[in-house]
Amino acid sequence: MTTTTAPHRVVVIGSGFGGLFATKALRRSDVDVTIVARTAHHLFQPLLYQVATGILSEGEIAPSTRLILKNQANAAVVLGDVTEVDLEARTVVSVSRGRVTVTPYDSLVVAAGAGQSYFGNDHFAEFAPGMKTLDDALELRGRIMNAFDAAELTTDPVERARLLTFVVVGAGPTGVEMAGQIAELSRRTLAGTFRTIDSRDARVILLDAAPKVLPPFADSLGENARRRLEKVGVEVELRAAVTDVDADGLSVRDSDGTERRIESSCKVWSAGVSASPLAAQLAAKSGAEVDRAGRVLVEADLTLPGHPEVFVIGDMMARDKLPGVAQVAIQGGRYAARCITADVRAAATDTPRPERTPFHYRDKGSMATVTRFSAVAQVGPVKITGFLAWLMWLAVHLVYIVGFKSRLTTVFNWTWTFLGRARTQLTVTQQQMHARTALGRLVVLEDARRERDAGAPVREDARAS
């Protein structure tokens, strides 16, 4: 009588860099892989700011996970928000549209990523969205364009100045890239497209409590980025801590303790990250510790203490002060896949599980684009700035965009945007239209009130409102 052994079941939580690369690395292994993720797409998070500022479309940086894995017969995708991991029963519980799914595993790879951190001030999120999801990027695109459109409607110079003031909180790579692109959007793309305002009058302010721009980079690179930002009109304010945020602006405390107010309708938060809440749950169940960002302190093989079958990778894990960059997630995913494959082969031959070599991260450098034709890059002791760094940034990011068509359209949009002035992805979707209409209506009504109080005739568009 012949007995058939069921394939080793691998569950991967998250479809980001870590989860996707772990899954693809298991394509030739004798395993069944199930990705459980809250979205049906793989997100190229480092390019979200280009979606927010109209350079790229969401489809170019977020292809369908199922289409990516279409030809990988041993991989499946389950849509759901993971609510619990039972380490004893070895199951993952997820919920999607009220439906509960329980997925058993023999090996588990947790790559649920991280969200925006507001350092205990979560109410800031309503007025200063972060940039961690496609929804964030699309919402920010709507807020940016809303501000320009509302400024076109108002006749109050104070209100117009508030609407045309954009504040980016956090001078790390994301904040630098976002501030630079808002400045170029206002000064190049939108110049001449309005009739009652000049978009080039927009103020773009980059705030950070740190003493320098791009803290993870060498001081000389941070200074180079600061000078380049200021050259395109970005006001860089360092040693400035945000103490409060509301719909009309934000409060800032300078290093000398002085409190001041910045009136701004559009704020972007890029000042910190916090690991998925799933990290705290796993830590509590396994006895692992978590760091200040909520990341799990893992073993040398990226597993939970006492659970060699559970790998925690990417932004959820803390180990040897590894940076929160895509390469850490990619290499961690591939490492976990190699370990799982080795374990499966050992089990198939009825031999002991092989001893695992500790995970070693190969630092391939860090880079950030500052403005058109300008970036900074650091590869070990080598520091590169300007146009050469910008070309390197383009090449590296292009390599990790999934799919030939996405790469082709990305190159086209980059060429169109950087060599010319136009941006092809400035459409504000229906999802943002309600906020857009409401904001414009409030501006018209406020202007009408001022005109009425001054004894001036009421505008027809105000009567219609």
C-alpha cells in the first residue's frame, strides 16, 4: 500500500518585498505556499511619493499579487486581515468582509510590514496622512490638488497663503523626496495652469526635530540634499518638533523652546514608523522582546524564540540594528525560504534538521532622490551626489519594479516628467471628490460671508452653494 505525504505547508503573511520574495524563492521547493494579505497587490512602497505627486499611476507600483504568481503552481493568495496567529495550533486566522478563514501552517513567514508612527499622537493622522499605502498616496494627491484648486477660488490673501503652504514632517528619505516633488510640481508642472493664482508662490516646508537632513546618511550627503532642496524653494527647518496638528495648520517647538504656529491646509507625515500590531502579539505569545518601534527581537536565524518554524522578517523584526529598507526584507525573505527548503529536504530523507547559518545582511547601499536630476547615494564608504547618483537611483528602482510592462510605462513616465514639465497622473479619483467638493464649497461660502460683511454683492457661485 502506497502512502502519500502531504506537502509541507508554508504560510506567508504579507505581500510586500519580504513576503513576495520569500514566496518566489520557494517556487521549486516541495511545499505549498499560501500568502495571506490584506490587499491583493504587491506594493513598491519606496515609489508611493511619485503616485502622490502625479508621476506614476498606482498600477505601475502595485501589480496584482495573483498575476505575479500566476505561473507558480505551488503558490496561492488568500485575501484577509490577519487577526491572530496561534503558535501552538500552528494556524493563522484572517478576516475578509466578515468571513473568518483559518489557515494551517508547518512553517510561517511573517512579513506584515510597518505603519506610520505618530509617536503617541495618533489623532495627527486625520490632518497629516502618512505614506505607507496606496490609499495614503491617493489621499495625499487629492489633498495637494485640492489645496491648489481651493486657493484658486478664494479671494482672501490670508486663506490663500494657508492653502498654498505645504508642510512635510520628517526629513528622512521619504520626506526629502516628497518635499522635492511638491516643490517641482508647483514650480514646473502647474505653473501657468491657474488664472487667479501663481502656483509658484506655494511654500513647501520640510520639518524635522533632528539636527540634519537624511539622518541615516553621512553628514556631507545630508548637507548636499539640504542645499539642493533649498535651491528649488523648499524651506528646511531642523531642530523643530511638531507638538500639535489640526485642520488649519500645526504647532512647532524650536530647539530654544519657542512655540510657533504654521498655517497650512496640506500636511504630510513621514517622521517615523511602527511595526504591525501583529508583532506585539507574536512577542507576547513567544516571550520575545520588542523595541521602541514595536519590532520583534528575533533570533540569529530570524525566528521567534522557541519557534524555529516561525520567521519574522522585514520591518517587523529587529536584529543587529538593521535598517528598515527593502533590501533587508528581500534578503530576509530569501533566507527564510532557504531555511524552509533545507528543513523540508531533511524531513524527506528522515535526517535531522540542518543547523542554520545566522542571517547576514549584505548592505547594498542607501540612496534617496532629492529633485529632478539630483540624488544622494552611499555604498559603504563611497558617497555619490548629483546626476550620477540620480541615474543609479533610477536603475536600482527600475530593477525591482515587477513586470516588463510596468517597467516600460515607468520609464516612459519618468522621461515625460523629468525631461518635460507634464505629469500624466494628477487625476483625483472619486474617492477624494467629496473632500474636494466640500473644501471648495467652504472656501466659497467663507468668501461670500466676508463680502457680505463688507457690503459687497454676493457672488453667484456662492448663492448656488
